[in-house]
Amino acid sequence: MDSKDSKKLGRWYFGGVASAGAACVTHPLDLLKVQLQTQQEGKVSIVKHTLKIIKKQGFLALYNGLSASLLRQGTYSTTRFAVYEVVKQGIETPGEPLPFYKKLLIAGSAGAMGGVFGTPGDLINVRMQNDIKLPPDQRRNYKHALDGLIRVSREEGVMKLFNGCSTATGRAILMTIGQLSFYDQIKQHLLQSGKFEDNLGTHFIASLSAGAIATTLTQPLDVLKTRAMNAKPGEFKNIGQLIVYTAKLGPLGFFKGYIPAFVRLAPHTILTFVFLEQLRITFGYTPTDKKI
């Protein structure tokens, strides 16, 4: 990559586009993660569960809720990437990377905003992915993400769309810190070592590391968020009851679905940043260009 490409900056919407592209590839893994997290009793391997879904529902069942996943990326990821990039570019001096603590603060704030804006799409996403696991008479059968938003608003009230917002926002803060700030910092250290160049290999190493960190940071809240969003009305009065209920499984109950979560998040993180970097190189701008 030449020096001109290395100096290019990304536009505010690149993160949402890159995340949506990654979601199209990793959606089946996200669906399996959600279904394993909402299972209270027994243990089913990811392979056995996958084969069961394909046998009963067909291969396309693994893409159930894809429209909601794209809606979530369009709100949640676009917001957090946009806030992070705009703020970072606004206060960063060219050639002088921000201190890591500032990246953490920016990422945490961006994640909080993304968590709030993305909660409705996240709720519909969780419900649509979990639907095929339920008996036919208990399924919600949302036609697509928009239908889900409308039906929840009519049948359960608009505020129900923000059910699980606190855990979703907490998770989004940790996820954005784990992904964006750590990716930036790891990439910066690799480049400063003199042994790496700003290329696909460096992007892969930095994004894989960020994916592992993000998974570990977010898994407990991810489990609680998924269960809160999928809960029946009145099943849990507050987050405390949900924590106690989950704790009955033992400490590992908060890391239920960790393997599929990492298997899904690692490629999703890698693809997101690879797509993001390619968008930056191809359609980005230098600080002297006029921003759009």
C-alpha cells in the first residue's frame, strides 16, 4: 500500500456498510449463538444443533431474521462507527495517534449511543432468530424486520422495542471498546514495530485480536441481553431476577454460547475491518480533501 493510501481516512458511514456486509456472511453463526443462549436446560453441541435446524427447517432457516440483522447493523453499527470516527478524526492531529485512554473514552461513548439506537433492531433480530426453535403455535412469525417493529409497537407498546436496552447498551459499550479502540491500538503497535505494513495481513491480525477481546468482554452481558429480549411479558421484573435466574447454571452460565459467539464474532470482526479498510482505501479521503 502506498503512503497516499495509508493517509486516507474513512467516511462516517463506512462502518455501517462494512458491518452489514460482514453480517450477511456470519448471520447463521449469530442465529446459532442466540438459540444456544436462550436454552436453559441441557447442552447441545453447535454441530448437532445446526444439523437439527437444517433437517427440520431447511438450510435457509439458518438465515432466519437476516433483515433484522441488517436493520441492527444499519442503526447500531452505523452509529457507533460514525461517532468514533468523526470524534477521533476531529481531535486527532495528523501523524500523532491519540493516546489509548482517549480511544477508550471515545469508543465507550460511541458504543453507548449505538446501543440505544440499535436496541429495537436487536430485539427483532433476537426474536426472529429464536422463532424457529419454538413450537409452531408459539412462534411470532414476523414477515421481516419492519413487520416485527410494527407488530411489537401495536401489540406490546412502543417501549417494548427498548426491552433489554440497559444490557444492550452495556454490551455495546464493551463491544465497541473491544473492537474499535483495541483494533486501532493493536494496528498502531504492529505498524510502529517496523515489522508490519498497513496491509491485509496486519488488518487480519489486529481484527482477530480485537474479536477475541470483544467476545470475552461482552459475553456475560450478551447472554443477559439475549434472554431479556426473548423473555415473555412479566417473566423477569428486573435485571436482578434475570441475573439470579442465569446464575443457577453456575458462573459458566454467563458464558453460555461462548464458542459460537467467538466463532461468529471473530470472522464478523475480521470481515468488518477488512471491508472497512478497503472502503477507506478505495473511497476514503485525505485530510486536505473536502469531506462529504
